[in-house]
Amino acid sequence: MSIALPVVQADRGCADAPVLKERGQREVFCGLTGIVWLHRKMQDAFFLVVGSRTCAHLMQSAAGVMIFAEPRFATAVLDEKDLAGINEIDHELDKVVVRLLERRPDIRTLFLVGSCPSEVIKIDLSRAAWRLDRIFAPTVRVLAYSGSGIETTFTEGEDACLRSLVPLMPALPATDRSLLVVGTLADVVEDQLGRIFADLGIGPVHFLPSRRSADLPPVGPGTRMLLAQPWVNTTADALRGRGAEHLPAPYPLGAEGTTAWLAAAAAAWDVPAEHFRRVTAGPEERARRGMAHYRERLEGKRIFFFPDSQLEIPLARFLHREMGMIPVEVGTPYLHRAHLAAELPLLPSTARLAEGQDVDLQLDRCRAEMPDLAVCGLGLANPLEAEGIATKWSIELVFSPIHGYEQAGDLAELFARPLLRRATLEV
Ligand code: SF4
């Protein structure tokens, strides 16, 4: 089969470009933030952060106060007095977990999420999870992972959470094959993509995480995996360890990215090219129409990415190729070459790639460039706006449904809006 794939830049774009590596002060959320979208996705899971009041404040403000729904996350705040000895710690944690599970019989998976205060670092949460799992099995599965700001940035919390599930996934029978989509997608996006896979004749298709954490998808040598999010790196490694094979592809952002992502699965399933075009042409055209309106505002504008979610490289590719923007600097907290191999050749070689952060140096570079738009965390947005640079909060890009054809217009709008706001202010 031959399906037209994105034409790479003649000079191979950023495939071989040098990367500016910085290891200084960072302005990035910690991995606890992932709980905000993970708890919405896995409807029978509960996330118990074992942390401090700071962690509780972060969770409260990141997720907003939930008044109407009983939230599926909480923080067990452990004080120094709780930590007189290992038995007391176990006892305190057991008390909290027993109370929680009695009150919430709907919970099927309980994640104990580690954090970074010194009192918490002393606790062996994996051992606690193992002990509690034996007590509550088979009704409730208890797992542990770290969302600590020392070990994880922002989206790495999801990676750590999903990786903890991999050993529990059932084995796919040796003669079966299936497609596994890895990384949290909004339900609406999952449904849309699921319908396209069905129309293409690709399947069975499973998603990790699944909506019900108790229904883990199977994995084995017949599994082909498509990454939906660029931050599921250690999860993908663990899945490879269970036999799954990665299908390299750009991420499904924008019309071109979505088509290329679907094409990777279509090639693995030997879908005839004409059939692929028949299924994807309509939604792709709708996506292009949805984006067209915003291209006028974005074309030729210079954009600077501070590192935050690891979505920066796929977003820069989308904005450059489909919206005509000029990426000046594309910072990412972590650059996984293998998982970005299909993205890097699509970036213009004029873009500066940066990995990690030294925030003061990066702010200096941003001021020197004076881009039209900077994508950054909440802490940097106000100072940059005050200096005349329009900003986009990167956290919005993680909390909003942006993948797939039907969301391509909304994704473009997320970048057009701050430029429009600034233009209005200037008028
Ligand atoms: S885990 Fe660490 S960085 Fe994250 S909120 Fe708690 S104390 Fe802060």
C-alpha cells in the first residue's frame, strides 16, 4: 500500500539539529498535575497523594474546587508526628485508606501518589501499595507511583502512572494482534478516532488508559502501539518489554498530523490506499476548513515555546506546517529522539531546539527574540505580557481536547485567541 505521508523539509528539518541542553532552574509543574486529567479519564480509580499541604493546594487550584461531583483524588497530609517510626507510618496510611475505601465502594484502583516533601520521601510507597493490595485484593487494586517535583515534571506524572499499570495488563494471546493507543485522550476524541479505526477496518483497538481502570487492555507480541501523547516514554518502554511494537508517526495534532498518525496504523494493517483516502478525506477536509479561518491571523507570526508538557515539538510542527507560523525556539522538558523521530524532520531547521531549562537564560533569549507569541507556564505569562509579548498558557493545551480532525480548528483557535486579544488591546 502507499499512502501519501507528510513531505519532510528538504534539509531534514531538525532531524540532525543541535539541541541546546540546559539544566538550571525550571518553571514547570510537578507530576501531580497529571491527576487532574487522569482522574477524569479513569472513572473507577482514585488518586491518593501522600504529601504536604503544598501538594493539597496545588491539586485544589489545578483542578478547581469540585462542588457537584465527589472528586476522585485527595491528599493525605502526613505531619512529622505521624513519622515517629515505620509502623506508625503504615498505621496512619492504612487508617486513611480503610476510611476512604469504606466510604467509596466504587473505587477499583487506588493509586498512592508520592510527592517530594522530605517527610514523604522517607516512606516506601511501593511497599505500602504492595501491603495494601494484598489486604484489599481482588476488589481493589492498589498501586504506587511518584508525582514528586524532584523526579517528574508536569506530564511525566501520567507516564509514571501508566507505567505502573503495564505489569498488570493481561497477555494478548500469541496468535492475536491489536492496536494499542497510549496516552490519555478526551473521551470525545477517543470515540472519534475509534470510529475512524473501525471504518478503516483496523482493530481490535484498545486505549491506555481505559475509561475503567479495572478493564486493562491486553498486550503481547501482536500489539502495535501508536503514541497519542509524546510524554508516555517509560510506559512505551515497558510495553515494548511485553512485546508491543511501536509504530513511529507524528502525533495526531492538526489535519496533517492526524492523517499521518492514522496512516501508520493503516500501513501496519495493510489498508488499501484508496480505502484510506475514502475514510479520511471527509474529516481531513473538515479539519482544514476549521483551521482556515485562523491561518490568516497566525501566518508569519513568530512563536517561542518554553518547556512544559513535551507537546512543544508536535505543536510547533503543526503551527509551522499548517498555520504558517515561524517557531523561533522550541523548548521541551525532555526530548525523546525515537518517539519524536517522525516529528523532527518536519520542523524548519531555523528553529532552535532546547531541552531542559535555565529559566533566566531562556527569558533573556525570549526578550531578545521578541516573538509574537510565547507558550509558557502560568508563572511566566504575566511578566512576559507586561513586556509586550502575547502568551498562551501551555497548561490549557493539556487540559483541552486538541487531538484529531474535529479538534484541529479549536487547536488553531487556542493560538489565535491571545494574538487577537493583544491586537484588541493595542487598538
Ligand atoms: S510534589 Fe513537590 S513540587 Fe509537587 S506540589 Fe508537592 S511539594 Fe510541590
